[in-house]
Amino acid sequence: MVDWQSPEEIARDGVVFANFMHLLLGLYLWEFCISLPFDWDYIRGKRVFRWPMTFYFANRYLLLFVLVGIVVSLNVTAPINCQALYTFNQFCGNATIGLASINLSIRTMFLWLRKWYIVGPLVVIIIGHWSILMHGVLLKAAYFPGQGCVVTEASGPIIAAAFVYAMAFDFIVLILTGIRLTFPARRRSMGQEATLTRLIFTDGLIYFLIAFLANLITTARNLFFHDHTFVLLDLNPIMSVITNVPAAMASTIVATRVVRRLKNFSSQSSEVFVYDHNLLHSIGANP
């Protein structure tokens, strides 16, 4: 039986965690660089910035800051304020989880033509999600010679609750999007309807499923086998957080890709993407 709380096991887990974080940083840098021209179009004014894009940019860049911050914390060779660094990392990391869900849900709100009975409940769910996420910022970290900054205490149950909440939230958004595509509000030409359905399904619903599954991996055992996830097992502080970053990264990548695909589609097609041109304008999909 492995003694997860022993110093030797924690040290081994720390090495695995460090290597894993470097791998994730490399993967995200690749994703970040190949999509950087999209961001550059806003900087140089080729695309008009509209308010929904605030969530896109915050989601995208906060995750980059988190990954860089984690790698820095794992490579320090002199004592630093690890508590402040990890609090920043945890705050930004939790924010990316919430922002990814917002980016996925905001398109659903507009797809439903901003009906109050859709927007209202989703806003309430978003507020509840962020309340849990901000409570999950509480953790403790310290500097250990030869190891760098190490998490010594993590709020496992709150982190677990945040991922369960995110999974349920993404599932609700998935269902609402599917219903809207199946029963559109107004039918225009068959060509436009087919284009809308194809784009949203292939580039939207599939991404919703990926984000949903990313959070499901963290909570599956708890839901289906009445056992505990990695987070809830509380094996040791490192194992309590090792699954959080890949789940947050997967959700962020798919959520930001949804935004870019919608923007790029609208700039290449003269068709009315959603059923109301004013709605398309308010989404900010027009370049």
C-alpha cells in the first residue's frame, strides 16, 4: 500500500507534477501561437472589439499566466513568497474555469435571442459557479530547498465541487444549444439553416462535449462508482491539484476555439449566421 503522505512519495509526486506542468505549458504555447494572428487582428484594428470578447481574452491570457506562474514556482532556486505566487496561480486558474463556461454559455444566450427565461437562469448559475471558484482559491504553499514552491494544503472538497458544478453547467449549456438547433425560432432558407446547424454542431456542440468530458474525468468515479475522485481522495496536496490544470486547459482551448470559429465564419460568409442580423451584431461576430 502506497503511503501517499510520506515525504518520499510527496517528493516523487512533485517530480511528476513538475514534468506534467512543463508538458502542459508547451502544449498551450503551441495552441496560443497558432491562434495569435486572431488576437493581432484586434490589436491592429482589423476586427472591431465588442464586449463579449472581454471574456475570450481574459480566459485565454489568464491561463497563459497560470501556466507560466506554475512553471516559475517549480523552477525557483532561491526562497520566494510561494504563498503569494500560488494564490495568484489558483485565483487565475479558477477564473479560467469560470470564464470557459461563460464563453460557452454566452453564445447559447444569444442563440436563444437573449430570452429572459434563458439568460436569467444562466446568469444565476454563473454567479453560483464563481462563488464556489473564489472559495477554492484558499491554499497554502511553501518553499522547499531543491524542490521549489510546493503546495502543502489544498481545499480539496471545494475544488471538487467547482469541477462538478462546471460539468453540470456545461451540460446544461450543451442541452440548451442542442434544443435550439433542433427547434430554431424562425426558419429561413434551408441553405442558411443547414449552414447554421453544421457550424454549431461540428464546431460548437463537439467542443461543448470536450469541455464537459474534461471536467467529467475529474469527477467520474464520484458520480458513477460512488467512490472518490483524485481531488476527493486527498492523497496528498500535490495529488489534490494535479488534475485541475489539464481540465482547465482543455475547457479554455475549446471555449476560445468556439469564439474564433464563429468570428472567422462570419467574416468569410455573407449569410446571416444567426436568425437575426442585429443579434449577430450584438454577439460581436461581425469582424
